[in-house]
Amino acid sequence: MGISFYNRKPIFVPGRCNDNEYLYPGDHADEWVCDCQPGFVYYPDTSVCYLVHRRGPCQENQILILPKGKVIPECVTNPCGNDGLVRFQNACYELHKAGPCRFPELSNVVDVNVTTLEIQCQKLSVDLSNRFSEDEIKQYEVQGEVPACAKGSKRQINGQCQ
């Protein structure tokens, strides 16, 4: 039986990885690799992980995004002007706030979907199981392999995904 994905969750170990990175299970049972936290993308020019849809390494009034079909994140003009404000449903809203989201009393806020890296309404707390699809998790459990790298991850950009 393969190693359960749920028993090998990423972990934070101070001083082991760079800022905004966690340790993730590697290709072998005892191997762990540093990679971006959920909702962050790796920017090769600075070798740092940044929160997507925020200014990050970009110029003022720009945000870092991962365009559809691309591997390398890009700086684009922030249509809302200020860092922390994002365009969602044809208006500007503050990240991590209720905005137009239904059921704000249940902590539904405007946030980054850590799987698609797009803005949507979701629960404020992020569970790692949202980082991978159910099919990827099932494949991992059956074959004992690491699921496909997350969009914008350091491993994806460096061509280390399986």
C-alpha cells in the first residue's frame, strides 16, 4: 500500500526553507523538498515565492499573476491600483475580506484559490487538501508518488515535476 498523502503533509520548519516556503514530500519516502506555500508562486528572477495577486517583486501599481497556460509568473498592471485590492466580479475588493461573498459569518472571503490561483469567494482558512485535486490525491495513494506540482511552484518552474 502506498504512503498516504494525508500522512505526509507539508510542514513548516523554521530556518529549513526560505520565506514563504514549506517542506513537501519528495520523490522518495525519506525525501522532503522546499517549495512555495499554497497560494504563492515562485519568481525565478529573485528566487523567492510571492503571494499571487499581490505586488511581490513588481513595480508600484502592479501585481504578480500566473497567466493561464504559462509557467512563469508575470507582473501586470493592478486594475484596482493598491496592493491588496483585487478585481473580482467586475469590481475591486480587498483580499481576505467578505466583499461580495455570501455567508461572511462563515468566514467566506475574497481570496486566492490555491489550486487555480484565481480570485474567488472561499473560506478564510486554507486547507492543503485544496492544493491538489481528488484524482491527484487518489493517484498518489495508489502509486505512492508525489502528486503533480502545484501551479507556479518552484518544482514546476524548474522542470522537476513528474
